[in-house]
Amino acid sequence: MLRGFTHQLNSSTLNPGDLQLSVEHLTLSFGGVMALLNISLELYQSEILAIIGPNGAGKTSLLNCISGLYHPQEGHIYYHADDGKQHEITTLRPYHIAKLGIARSFQNIELFRHMSVLNNLMAGAHIHMRSDLFSSLIYWGKAQREQIEFRCFVEDIIDLLEIESIREKQVGELAYGLQKRVELGRALAMKPAILLLDEPMAGMNTEEKEDMARFILDVNEEHGVTIVLIEHDMGVVMDISDRIVVLNFGQKIGEGTPDEVRQNPQVIQAYLGEDQRAFTRK
Amino acid sequence: MQSGIFHSTYQADMALRRTHAEKIRMVLFLLFMAAFPFVADRYYLTLANQVGIATIGAIGLNILTGYTGQISLGQGGFMAVGAYTAGLLTARLGMPWYVSTLAACLATAAIGALFGIPSLRLKGLYLAIATLAAQEIILWVVTHWKTLTGGVDALVVPNPTLFGLQINTDFRFYWVIWLLAGVSALTTVNLFRTHYGRAFIAIRDQDIAAEVMGINLFRYKLLAFAISSFWVGMAGALTAHYRNIVTWERFTVDISVLYLAMVIIGGLGSVSGSFFGAAFMTLLPAFLTNLGRALKSTFPFVDTIIPFVQQAVFGLVIILFLIFEPEGLRKIWKDIKDYFRLWPFSY
């Protein structure tokens, strides 16, 4: 039985469709290797944007630039906050970007292995916890109230992701599919304004993929969280995303709705070769 | 036989002692600790006090190495900072021991944070070498800054007094030491129920993910060094007051290794493990010495080889622990508890 969802998951109060993130002429290279070349894209509140492309196309590099793990040589990334302010996040440190409300998951699971599921999610809510060191040391009053308050919040996420039965388990012991789910949960605990998901369904079977797609849609539709999704499964991408950006060798070769991308000859050529079956699948 | 632990409030579910068995065990433990000094003779009280001081130091090291994953070989140096700060403030400026102890903790925290700065760039073994440098630098300063520390000469520290009472016996020290050990254990356990502690563990388990979750690595690593060194400094300060004498020989790199062994044998990332490790590493040499004395009458040659056997057994025990129970004494204790919780149906 589900409890009513009592907490706000989306920390951004922009109206759906408002510009939330703009990437302008991003160029990133590692030595002689061009990872990203003159990439521009825009992200709007409450949409699901999929980034697709063959391996090595620069998808993860782009996500790493947005979350501050890489710093591009050229170009700018702007985050548009609630108050109408425009923050340049190109050169900020990852923790600073996280505090603005950009959360992410990783391609290879990067959970805190020795913590329980519950503590992983609580750690995800780190940026919202305010109690000072001294009251934390005595765990009295403010610190205790805060921990209990966030426990309630985290339980909402546990309900949403249907991981009630494993909440006390160490994440290192969990099956791969569940770990992916916990990682989504940890990112959600940040109350993200933008959620960057790097291959959330990689290595999953069909049933697990369906579950994950459902969770992503729940988060997006019920809470209006903007989602950037990197995914290789074309069926999923075509079904759940509002817009798609296609990368190849670090360059943007296509952008548009799933239908537009499906028709784009350049995309078909570069991404799938001559074989169009995957795109025309019903 | 229980089928699970059920609570109806989050407060109860997040409590430190969640079941009646745990609460009763805690009360029994506290009763034992309170009764112990009245029944034990002086020898055992001395051992208990040594365990208490070691527990505080091991908790400090465990915060840094066990919980935050920053391997430190600077333990001895940091204890020296605490011992000399407390000793000098008490002996030269005549400060009350509690003021000088607190000052020593804060000074050690500051020095610890200072030597923690390389931790932003260095990890694992490289950081271990950097902290080893801290150890050597601190001891070099201690032995060469003669005008301040008296160099290699021993620094004599007067007995502490509290409410006009001289704390000069093991019985009286016992209360001071174990009260402070209790405070250090409780605050550390509490710390790891909040976002500070979770940030430390997050840094240990996956530092890149931690930073992407909004944890400022530099700030939290320095904080871990500072909090850890605070308790290590307290262990040093208590050593100074307890022994009435501070010498640099007590704080060499051997001590750093000894404490590292304590937290590994006790259990990394565990407060109770710090206590188990401290007790084990303090009592094992004493036990071996007693064993040697007992055997001396029957095997006279034992006396000459005892010191060597002690070292060898020490090393052997550490190796055996690493092989058979890498999670330490804490895990053994947990297994025992689990066995009896489910007894007689252990499936």
C-alpha cells in the first residue's frame, strides 16, 4: 500500500517549458582526442531529454561537464535558477553544482557500498541538512529532529521505488538491478531540479527496464523533474523521451522529437548505418 | 525467538539501542564498568586505565582511517602534540588539567587539520607516507625545540586536581579516563547518525560520487582530520597527566603502527571495534608477560625469550586476524550476538 507522497521532490519551481539549462558551444578535448566539439543544447523544465549516440560519442563526457567533473576548454554552461538568476556553472566544482540542484547517477554504479540503502538515500539528501557540528555530536534537539524529518522524506522515495524490503541492507550485497534503483533513489534524495541519468537501464532485463522506465516517468510526470537520459535501448528512448539529442564523435548531428530523429537521414546514416529496423520498430 | 524488529516511530527505529536485549546489555556493561574499580586490584586498574586512554586514541584514529578511509601513520605525532601541549600548559603555566587538556585537544585538532591538507591530492598509501612525514616532523620539532619542550629530556607534569581532590591514584584516574572515553564514544556514534558522519563514509566508499552529491571533499576531509585529532590529542593529554611525565619515546612511529593495528583488529569503521581493539592490544602483552612469569618456574629459559616471543605473537595475531576475520573483533562479537538471538534455530 502506498502512502500519499508528502514531500516535494523537485526543488525547481520554474514553470514547465521554461529554459533551465543552456549549453553553449562546448568543446572538450583530452590531449589530441576531441571528446566534445562545439556542442550546444537547451534543456527545459519538466522535459525528458535523451542523449543518444554510439559508444565514444561523448555522451558521458557531456554529462560530466554539466555536473562539474570535467571542465571544458571552450564554451559555457548556464543554469537558470528559480529566482530568474543565471548561474554560469562551467568552472564550478561538482559539490557546488550539486547544491544548485543538479543530481546524477553513474554509468557504473558508484554507490556508497558499505552503507545501508537507507543511509545511501540519507547521504543523497546531504545538501539539505543544516544542523551544526555540535548539535550533531550530541544528537539532541535540532540534529535529531532533522534526521527524523529526512527519514520521512527518504521513506517516500523508498515507497516510490518499491525498495521497502531492502532498506536496511548494505548496497554492496544487492543485485545489480536493485543497485541501479538505489542509485536513482540517491539522486532523487537531492530533490533535484535537473536529474542526469547515465545509462540507468544498462545491463537490465526487460522487466527491470520496464520498472525503471516507470520510475523515471513517475518522477517526471508526478513531480515535474527535468531529466536528461543517456540510454542505448532505442525502444525505451523513443517511448519515454520528449526530445532527443544525437551525438557522434563529439559532435551534435541531430536534435528533435523522437519522430524527427527517427526520420533524420544523417542520424540514421551515422548512428545505425544503413539498417533502419531499430528505428522503425513499432 | 523473534521474527524481526518492529517500531512504530522513526525515532525508535533510529535509536542507538533498538531492542530490549541491546538496552539490557548496555546497562549491564555500564554497571560492570562502575563496579570494576571497587573490586579490581591496582594492577588491573592500571590496565583498565591504559585501555581507556587507548580507546580514546583508537576512536580518534578510527574516525579518520576506519570511517573516512584516510590512512594515517601520524597517530604518534598527534598524540605527542596533545601530550606536550597539555604537559607544558599545566607544568609551565600552572593551568588546571581540564583547561590544558581541552586546549591540547583543540591544538591537536588544528595541527591534524594542517597535516590533513595533502589529503585532498593524496590517497591510500601516498597519504600514509604524507602522514608518516607528519609524524617525523612533529617528533623532530619536539626533540629539537629545546627551549619549549625541553628536547629529549622528560617533562614532568604535576598531578591533576578536581574539586580540591588530587587525582593521583589509579582509582581516581579510572573515573576521569572512562568518563571521557564514554563521551568520545557517544559523540562519535552520534556523529555517524548525521550527515557529517555519512559524508565521511561517503568519501571513503566513493569520493567522486560523494562530491557529485554535494559533499565538499576538502572541507570534510579536513574536518575528519580535525575531529579525529581532537580525540587523539585527548589520548595524548591524558597520557601526560596519567604518567606525570612526557617523553618523546612514547610517541614514536611504533605507536602509530600499534594504533593502526588496534583499529584493524578491533574493526575499521566501528566505535565498539575501537574499544575491542584497544583492550586487545593493551591486554595481550600483559597477558603474555604474566604467562611468561607463570611458566618461568617450570621452564627457566622462558624468561630470556619472552620479549621476542611477545613481538612474534603480536605479529602473528595481526596476520591471523587479517586472514580469518578481516572485519575484526567487532564482527566476532556481532556473530556471537546473532547466534544467541536466533538460538536455538539458527536459520
